[in-house]
Amino acid sequence: MSREIGEVILDLKNVSLAFGGVKALTDISFDVREHEIRAIIGPNGAGKSSMLNVINGVYRPQQGEIILRGKHFSKMNPYKAARAGISRTFQNIALFKGMNVIDNMMTGRNLKIRSNLIQQALWWGPARREELEHRAKVEEIIDFLEIQHIRKTPVGRLPYGLQKRVDLGRALAMEPSILLLDEPMAGMNVEEKQDMCRFVLDINDQFGTTIVLIEHDMAVVMDISDRVVVLDYGRKIGDGLPDEVRANPEVISAYLGASH
Amino acid sequence: MGFFIETLIGGLMAGMLYSLVALGFVLIYKASGVFNFAQGAMLLFAALAMARFSAWIPEWLGIDSLWLANVIAFFIAGALMYLVAWLIERLVLRPLVNQEGATLLMATLGIAYVLEGLGTSIFGTAIYKIDVGMPKEPVLILEGIFEGGLLINKEDFVAALIAAVLVALLTLFFQKTVTGRALRAVADDHQAAQSIGIPLNHIWVIVWFVAGVVALVAGVIWGSKLGVQFSLATVALRGLPVVILGGLTSIPGAIIGGLIIGVGEKLSEVYLGPMVGGGIEIWFAYQLALVFLLFRPQGLFGEKIIDRV
Amino acid sequence: MLYRENGQFKTSYAADQQIFPIAQDRWAILGILVFAFVGIPLLGDEYLFRAILIPFLILSLAALGVNILVGFCGQITLGAGAFMAVGAYAAYNFHIRIEGLPLLVSILLGGLTSALVGIVFGIPSLRVRGLYLAVATLAAQFFTDWVFLRIPWFTNNASSGSVSVSNLQIMGWEIATPFDKYMFCLVWLTISALLAKNMTRSAIGRQWMAIRDMDVAAEVIGIRPLFAKLSAFAVSSFFVGTAGALWGFIHLSVGAGRFLGRSFVPVAVHGHYRRPRLDHGQLLRRSLHRHAADRVEPVSAGDRRTVRGHDFDGRRVACRVDHLRLTDHFFPDQGAPRYRPPVVHRQGKTPALAISALSRAGEPVSLLLELLSQTHHYYFNKRRH
């Protein structure tokens, strides 16, 4: 592998999250190193998506803190997270259904827009120039994801697999340093999965993006991730290299339901 | 003290009447996911039918009894509301299955126009009376406890009673009957309800008919209070803050909301009004609802909206 | 769609991002503009300008504003009438209270005031959504209605709540004839439409649409809901406010009842616009307001009086004042005021509006329907004369 795994970039300490009486996450700590692919696995309802939601501030944990590049956040919010270079895709695709592929991806460039409302209304100077610059950048990502043929299609009309790809494209348009992927391969057939794996590896390889990935397909997870966290019922039951996790008896019992 | 309680009771009873109007909104929203802007028009239409038929029937049939004429007129008006419900389902809702809420809302605006136009062209545009023998004279009660007693409007009292009974019946209907359960399923998801064999079209006719009957009852009560004329349709505007205060999906919400709005409105008008020049009832109701919404955006009893991503 | 963009290849992003990337669209729009600027002035008569085309343009401008808020930002609002009234009264007050303020500046200031009020009334949208918000916006409607009726300062102590300005001119161009007024409104609308289109195809427009389609995802991408929603309220209220100002200055006088009262729902949902009713009765009412304004004494709530004035054809008519507001009940004035059922009652209004409401949301047919329903009235009114 050409890339080099660096220092810890994102560190979660003792995170607990509850909705009313329901404990979604209990005292979870793990870290993510720069440039690595970190997988979170676990059975349904283990709290994986909640974990991502905590990282980018959609949910506010009752306890614990998030340390991002040495900066402590007891409370993250989505906007801060986006500014700090965290972007994500969604389990149940959260694209803007009324907009076409280009516009969806252009929204990902939002934080980089400098022109103001008046300039935009007049389509004048900086506003016009920026539109063209960002369009060019978005087109690069469109090329990378091989979705040139659908660039002007409203995303609501696209098949599921392509929507997932556009979702990824929108996240990439933010040029994130950390990319959170929530089940990017769910519901895909073998070829689509292979494509998606290739994209994930390429993103990690070419752009050096750190990736936190939730996935159910064990084969995929074990193949592409550097380290794996295992959650079950909101608790961490395993953490380590794929092979270590595979051998962990607790993990085996959680997945197979076997008793010790 | 006596005056305060009098205002309070007046507010509670007015609130019951608002609840009755609000109930029409809630019923349709709960059972078909449509925010029915035509509720006011339905109320007007029903009241017009009732007023006119109760005047025509004695002429046509030569009945002398006002009571009998009213009963017959009520049933004819009810039948008309069934026809309206059937037509709405046939012409509006059926082509719009599974459309967005905003589209359906716009459709009901259209229905409102058609009903208003139809109602006034069939039944005329003059001011008509509905006389169902509601007691008009106010009474004084509890003279022993409060100085001068409490002045209670009997008409309001009877109206509030009718509203309460209707609400109880509807709650039973929704919670305890098979049809009620089917209605709730439809509100949740048109397609899913259809796929498990709930006859969507039939259900819609039922629910719009029930809403029509509620509109009829409300129309009779309000009509006998205010007279039946075009502006009766705006009574629905009094119901709107009630609906959002109580929550769009909750029948108890419509009741409690109605009472809160009724009381708030009357108290504000009496105690706050003179300071700012009066006439604040209607916007105060909306502001009051808005304040509640800021704390509970889904209304007091509405289903909580949870964002899942 | 009758045509497609097959064969029209673009070689630059600039060419691809123009307002109408398809040639046929460009020609069609150009054709419509030429017709509006050249064709209609050749064809139209005074009645057509005054009673139909000018309100049509002004209400289109209001619809543009509502479209931004409801159609693009997804915040359903029923309060547009309030912002029209705010814009109209604000522009009027700036105009009469600041000596020598140019008309153009007054209208713009009216729009800006409306934008500020829009932001205030938009604040609930940060908590409250969908239909709840729609009803909550009615609060704005009823509140402004009350304010303009109760606080005489806003109406410069005109007892009927009705105000008007005479002698309008812009840079030496005196806007006096209906034709001048039509041209002024047309230019204003064209520029506004261009600005609105530019915004919707820029970053701000994408922010609005993102909030509309999926607000959680929008936030995750780095769009601040606060800014996106309130800017939509501001921009929308600006357009609606300028429409109100135009209505007051150019079309006729300003009166709260004009925007509020019974016709309280000028709604455009996804581009569908339901304008306040403009029927014969309303025309009468307007003229009545102008002629009778100074003869109406303030009446207390619940009081009923009769007001007399002239309709457009110079006939004497009378109208009841009910709860501080002129009712729709008109009758020929023959001396003794007596009650008659309303003479005109929105005949023929229903079908076009029903179609407009029923047709699927999101299609840009509203303006056409608007025109149709206006034309319908034109002929209806002609026939009556």
C-alpha cells in the first residue's frame, strides 16, 4: 500500500447516547487514524448509525467527548462538523430529490462559496466565476464516479445503486478530510458492490481521505478496512485488526448467537 | 371574581364550538393525510342546505311541525354531504392518490371554491335563519355564591354539550372500530394501506362523509348563532389555530386546543384588549397557538416528528 | 415536452449554465417578451390595461415571491397578503413622510421593510414545519390586518384605512396613463423575474432547495438552516412587498381590506397562484373607496353604516360598512339605503381556480391559468356593461 497511516485524527472518548430511556450507545471509545479505513460493524440496532450521527453532530451525546485533530468538542453540530472537513453519506439515501445530479453535488461545494446574495442575484463577477469553478470541480468528481450520463437527471428518478453513487459524490464534493460512509453497499448486487469498493479504495488512495465505514458485508469489511470496531447493543465488544476481530469470541457470539 | 369566571366559562363554551370546527380538520387529516382547507366551505354548504330545506319542506309537504321539518332537513343535508363526499373522492382524491401534502392542500382550496360557488348558486346568497329551537335567553346561575350571579348563555351551553357528545362518539369510532383502524392506516401511507386490502376509495368516502356530518352539526350550531350567510365559511379560520395547537392528528388535542384558545381569546379580549384598542381576538388566537408551537412544534398532542438519517 | 435538447452541444460550462440552455426555450421566452412589450401595447385598450393586465403583472410579481418561499424553500406560507400590505403601507409612508423621495426608492424601501417583517415572521419556521407553519403564518396575516386598521399613523389618519398617492414620476417619466403604468409594471416584473432566476440557479437557490428536499442532509453538508430559511423569507417578502407597493402606487389606493379580509389566501404553491378575487364587486369597492373615503366616519366594531360612491361607469352605488370594513354587498344607490342581496358574486370564478388548484404541483401553468381566469372576467364584465 502506498498510503501511510498517520496519527490519530479523530478520537472518541466514553460516548454515551440515550433517547429517553433507550440507551443507543454506552460508554464507547475508539480512535481513527489519518488516512486509514476504519470499519464499524455490528448486528442491526447495535448503534452503528447513531455512532456516525454523533461524530458529525446530528445527535448530541449525553456524555463523552469528541477530539478532532487535538480540538475538544463536547458538543458537535452538523455545521461545525462540515466546516471541520467531515462529510458523510446516508443509509437511507438523503439526496435532494427535486434537484438534478449536478445541483446535488454543487450543494456539497456550499461551504466554499464566497460570493454574497446580491452578487448571485445579479449573476455578477465573483458569483458567475465561482459557479464555473465549482462546476468544473464537480465535473471531475462526476468523471471519477463514472456518472457522466446522468448528470442532468433529477435524482428522484435514478435507480437505487446510482443514487448511492450520487450520495457519495455529494459527500466528495466537499473535499472532506474524513468521510463517513453509512452502509454504502447495502442493497447492491455483486457488480455494484465491487464498483463501490473500488471507489472507496480509490478515494482513500488518491485523495488520502480518512474513511469511517459502516457495512454489513463481512467479506467487504475484512477486505478493505484497516481496523474494525464491533458494536452490539450499544456497547463496544471488539476493536482491532480484521483478523483479531474475526477471532474474538464475543464478536462470534454476537453474530452467530452461539453461547460460550 | 364573578366576572372573571363568567368570562372563563364563556371562553370554555366558545372553545367547545371551535373544537367542533377543528374536529373536521383533524378527522380528515388523521384519516387521509389531507389538510382540508375546504372545511369552512363544507360547513357553509351544509348550513345552507339545512337552512333552506328546513324552510322549503314545510312548503312542499305542508308539514306544520318545525321539529319534523328540521329533522327531515337535517337528513337531506346529511345525504347531500354524502353526495359531496362521494364526488370529492371520485373527482379529486382518486386521481391524486399518493401525492404530496401540498398538492392535496391545493386541491382542497379548489374544492372550497367549488363548494362555495355551488352552495350560493343553489341555495342563494341572502342571510338565512336556522331555527332548531336552541334556547336564546341567557340565565343567571350560582347567584348564592357570586355577587349578581354568573350570566350563562344557554345556547352556548347546549352547543357545547352537543359538541362534547359528538367528540366522544368520534373518538370511539376511531379507536374501537375496524373502520377506524383502517382510517388510521390510510392516513399513514396510502399505498401500504391499499396493498393490505383496505379499500382506499371507500374509506375516503366514509371519512369525508363523517367530516361532512361534523361540518353539518357545526354549521347548524354556528348558523343558528350567527345566521347562515357567506361569512359563515370563515368560521373555519377560528378552528385553524385550535388544530395546530392541539396537534393535527389528535382528537383530544382538538378539544383541549379549542378550550385553551377559547379561554385565551376571551380573557385577552376582556383584559388585554382595552389596553391596545380591542379587536385582538383573532390574531391573539393565532399568536397563542404559535407560542405553544415554539415549545412543541408538533402541537400539544401531535405525533412527534423524529428525523432519522 | 415538444422538443428536446438533442444536437445542441455545449463546449463550455458557461454555455451550459445559462438561464435557458435549450434554444427553443430562448426563442419562446423572447417571443413572449416581445409580445408583452410590443404586441400588447398595440392591442390593448384602457380597460384591459387597468382592470386586467396591471393587476395581472403585479400579482405575478407577488406570486414570484411566494414561489421562492414555498416552491423553492418548501416553507408553506399563507401570509403573503400580509407582506403585500406591509410593503404597500411602508412605501406609502416613506413616500409621504420624506419630502422628495423618488418613487423608485419608496417602492424599494417598501420592499425592504417587508423583507425585515418577513424575517421576523419567518423565525417560527426554524422550529415549526409544514402545515403547522402554514397555519402559523396566518398569525402574520391577522396581526398586520389589525395593526393597519387600528393604528392610524400607518394610514396617515385616513379614516377608511385607505390611502393613495398621486402624481407619480420616475426620472421625468410621468406615469399617468394606464399604458405607462402597464409598461412600468412590466419592466419591474421582468427585472424581478431575472433576479429571482439568478438566485435560484446560484448557491443561495441550491441552499433553499436543499432545505426543502431534506433539511437534515442539508445541514450535514454545511448549509445553515437559519440563514437559508430566513433569507428565503426575506427575499420572498421583498418581492411580495414591492408587489404591494406597486399595487398601492400604480394600481389603485392601498387599503388593508384589499390584501386581507376575506380574500386572505393569495397562495402560490409550487408556482400555483391564487390571487385575491378581482371581480366586479371588488372593482366597485375600489372605486368606492376612492370616492367615498373621506365621507366614511370611523365606525365602531359591530356598527353598520352605508357608504355611497361611484362605480367605474359613474353610476351611484352604495355599500354597507360592516365591522370597519366595506362588505361585498353592493346595490345601486337610490337614496334610501336598504339591503339587497349582493349584485355580483364571483360568478365564473370557480372553474379556473379549481383547475389551477387541481393540476399537479410544480408545473409552470399558473400564469397561463391566471391569464385565463382574468380574461374570463374581462369578457364577463364586458358582457355585463
